[in-house]
Amino acid sequence: MTDIEKKTFKLTISSDSANLNKVDNLCTKAIKSCGMNESNGDDFAIAVTELVNNAIHHGNKNNKDKQIFINILIRESKLEAHIKDEGNGFNPDQIGNPLDPDNLMKESGRGIFLIKQLTDSLDFNFTDNGTEIIISKNI
């Protein structure tokens, strides 16, 4: 394993959408560092940004006193992101299918579906002090 494969990129932000540019910058650094191609890099960055946006609005309920912790790791042949909020959590099984005709016009409910399409893995870790979502994309 080379030194590049061991890099970690960390960022902690308050629950404010104005911080999304910092998240994008962090993703750009990680993507460049591991040499991921542009298409996969864009998919990864979109997924991370969507997860952080969900953590701000749905997890932490826009409470600027609550934080979001972003860790991006380069692991051998994949780029992995851990996004953790301080919210009460949710049940992913209760998220409706956005392709269902009854859900097509809803203003929300597409984020997790989109992330599944853009990444190679998606995992949830629910704790008493927040929700952590872990995604990865093959390099």
C-alpha cells in the first residue's frame, strides 16, 4: 500500500448550507489525491454533497449548534466517505421509491436513491448521538 492510499481528509462544519463549498473543496482534494477519473470523481462529490445537505436539513434540522463530521479516506482501490450528523436518525426502509407515480411530484425523497446510483456502496450506522452514512466509490 502506498502513502497515497493511506490519506485521510477531515472536515467538521456547523449545520449551515453556506458550508457546502468547504465540502466540495474537500472532495476535490481527495479526488485529485487518489487520481480518480473525472466522471467517478464527479459522482463521488455529488453523493458527498447530497449527504451533507441531508445531514444539515434532515439530520440536524438546520440547527447551527449541531455539527457534521466528514471524513474521506483513500483505501487501496476505493474512495470512502463517512458523513455523521448529530440528529435523531431515520429509517431508510420508510423512504418511498421516488420512481413510484405517487412520489414523482414530491419535493424530497430522492437523495438516498440518487446516492445509490452514484456510488458503489452505501451503509448506515445509527447511534444514540447521530447517524453516520458511509459511501464508497471504486477508483
